[in-house]
Amino acid sequence: MKLQITVGAQELVDAVVEVLPMRLYLGKPDEADRPWFQINNVRDAMFVPQEGLRVTCAATVHYPMPVLPDEYTVLETKVRMHPRLKTADEPGSGPVLAFMLGIEDFDIKYVPQFVDDTIASIINKQLRDRASRIAWDFSKTFTRRFKLPERLRLVTDLLIRSESADLVVKEDAIVLTINVAVNFEHDEAAVAAAMPDKAIAAKREDDPPVKAAAKPNPAAAGPATESSGAA
């Protein structure tokens, strides 16, 4: 079974505008004076076909460096937000929808351009290394177990599991297609009692698959003809 989620360009822009301001921590969790990059008010946001979003905004950076202040005001920067499918940090997890962030046109107040470029390069590396953490783990969202009503008796659980996915960034939208497997669990003891002629309760692996019957196509049979007899 396939689930397709389409997010239009304007919907994506509206969501980003609503979620800001947003602070992204860049250092390690146990770091004493942990650096961060904060995206503040949005001045402009646009959807770039085949890429994703580009947001023009003000920002604040906290990145302690020798001789320089610990915190900087960024007059204006452009933040790229490119959706990508990536492997989750947790071992054994499925793919996640991650937003790869990057900054460009970095302009820190009262700081020379070479310092701007140095800090921007450091922040971009940190953002790339932690991209999978700014993500939607749809594998967990669409992996569920539902208990079925007792009146069904032989069938106990409905299992839904996300198996794989495909992402396409179009001219005016992003489209996420998720392949989902649907299975049922049975009470094997109850099935064995209800169907004693079955050696096992669950469907055996070597049982032939059941295929959906093809619906007859009237057009394939050709036009009907009338037979005429002798008078």
C-alpha cells in the first residue's frame, strides 16, 4: 500500500513562517558553553523548484571564539532548507524526512567579512553533521499495532509498518510517497480449534499467494454481432 503526502509551496512557506523563531544548538549536549544559531523574524521566503525553501531573515549566533564576542547579531542571512530522505540516527530505524540546512550571504553587525565567512563555514558544517536531527521520523508515525475487537475472535491485531519511501521535490510542491505493509495477527490456538483440519493456525509461508481476479473488459471481446437466419 502506498501513502502519498503532497505539501504545496505556499503551505511549506506558511509552516516555516509559523515555526520561527527557532534556535538550533550546534555543539555536543554535554558542552559547557554550547554554541547555537537562532533564526529570527522572516523577511522573505520563497520556494525554489527542485530544491526546497530559501528564507531571508535576521538571526543571532552564539559561538564563543577567542578575542571576539560570544554572541553576534546577524543583520541578514539566507537559510536554505532542502528536504531529503536520510537514515535515522537510531540503529535499525527506517528513513526520515530531514531538512538539510545551510546559510549564505552571512552579514554580522560590526564584523569584517572574513570573520563572517569563517563563522558561516563553521555553522554550515555543524548543520550538515546534525541534519538528520531536524527531521520527521515518518517510519515511527506509520508503524503501529492496533488491537481489534474481541468479537472478531480469531483475528487479534492489525499491524501497519512503514517499509520504504520516495521523495520528489517538484516545481511547486514536495511529494513524499511511503510504502506501507499491512498485516493481521491471529490467535493461533483459537484458529486451530476452529479449523482442526489445519496443521497450523497462521498462513504457511509455502501457501500460494491469493491474487485479485481480473475484472472482465467488455471492449476486449470486440463488438457484438447479430446472427441472421434464412427466412
